[in-house]
Amino acid sequence: MNAQDLIAELKRKFSISTDRDLAARLGMTEIALGNWKKRTEPLSVRQVANAIDKASQIAVTQSQHSMIRPIVEFFPIERTPIGINGKYSVMSSSSGAGKYRTGLKQELEAAKGLYIFYDTRGRALYAGQTKRQNLWKEMNLAFNRDRSAQVMTLVRHPTNNVAFVAANKKVRQPTDVNLKLHDLAAYFSAIEVADPMIDDLEALLVRAFPNDLLNFKMEKFGKAAKKKKA
């Protein structure tokens, strides 16, 4: 096999323009690739096989390093009103929020993957995922979503301007109250995950802590594989 033709075809196939980038992709040094280009005789079968083997090893290593990327862990939630409809954002995103929060929001807007909400003790409350929209949008939707699993027995106290009456004079009966994550969550974590792994990693989280999380659906493994077969 002619080395020059092989190198040209590999560059085209991988959309690579420089020898340096191609050498990195193949797991070779740039000098070794240069020696290939200088060859007048064809490459041996063993040389081609070794190149394929090294390239596959490099691909596995790169995929392992890029499959999961933590964005933020246990970030304190700053429940921030959105408009006048009783909805909230997980943190302020105004122009005065500061560089750290602005940067975090930009990261969440550019990524898809998994997110986890925690209570005030740092215990996981809810795990969710998104593949269709970015983490920032999905997290805020979940933050305001009604869920039947989030029911607590509480007393409803007046929110309007009325005089206080002690409980010994006016008994307020405890009742079941459906809460939202913005009533319960104190921290959140977000992880960027490669698309093929999102479903299975969410299933792993939910199935590992079935009695702790508020998730009402027991996610199953192999969603992506089943969809691909279908």
C-alpha cells in the first residue's frame, strides 16, 4: 500500500489537514508519520495493522475521557423568581449575577446530560436527564414541575395580610401538600454526558437509590440500544 495515498485518504476521511493532527489521531509521532511519507516502497501489512491497532486504542482512550464531564457539583440553589407566574430559576441569571454564575449558565446552556437536586443535608432528591434540550432549560423546567411523589403533610398558613391567631385559639389542620422541587431542593449538580450514555447513566442513578429519590419512574437500561434496533 502506498503510504502517501493512505495518508491523503486518512486526512480526507477524518477531515484533518495537518500531519500533526493525523499523527495524534493514529497514535504516532509526527516524525514517524513523516518517515511514512518519505517511503518509496509500499507499507507492509504489519505496519498498516499496527497503525489500525494504535488508532483504535487512541479512540477508546479519547472516548473514555470525553463521555462524562462534570460541570458543577453541589452548587447552592438561589431560588430566583421568573416573572409573576410563581415560577423560579435555580439561580440568578441577570446581568449583575457575576462572572462565576454567568459562566456556569453558559456551560449549562451548551451541554446535555444529567442533573441531580439535593436537599439541605446534601442528600439526593431527584435525578434527571436531557438529550433534546440543554441542561439549563431542562433543570429549570424540572425545578417548577408538579410531581405526585412530592407530597408532605403540612399546615397551610395565610399568605395575605391578616392578624396572627395562636394555634390554641384557631387550629389549622395539617393536610397533604403537593410541593415542587423549588420548595425542597437546596443544591444541584450537573454533568455533561455523551448522548449514547445518558439514558443508561440516568437508569443507574435511579435504580441505585430507588427509595431515596423522588423519581416515580424506575428507568430501564438499554434504551438507546433498543431504539437503535427498532
